[in-house]
Amino acid sequence: MSKKKRNRGRPPGSFEDRLGKFAEDARIAARKLPPGRERDALMKKARQTETVMEVSEWLVPRK
């Protein structure tokens, strides 16, 4: 039996770029939903992701 090799490649784009895309996608998806729990949950995820982006900016020194 041979083992599968683990994919060790890096995802495309920087961490901040991926976070920004996730937040944007969550907001777009939330706007398409009627008011309710699911929409609120997506908006909350978008806000939390933006907070993570801000904290990441504080922690990672820019060149």
C-alpha cells in the first residue's frame, strides 16, 4: 500500500489577500439573502474577518 503524498504547496495570494476575498465574498452572499439568521451569520463572519485583517496588520511589520 502506498501512502498519498500531502499537498504542501502554498495557497495562491497572500494571507491578507485571501482574508479580504473571503470577507468580500461573504458580504456579497449575505446581500443576496433575505433578512434572517443566515444573513446575519455571514455579515458577522465578514466583520470578524476584517478584524483579523486589522490585527494582522498590527502584528506583521511592513517593509
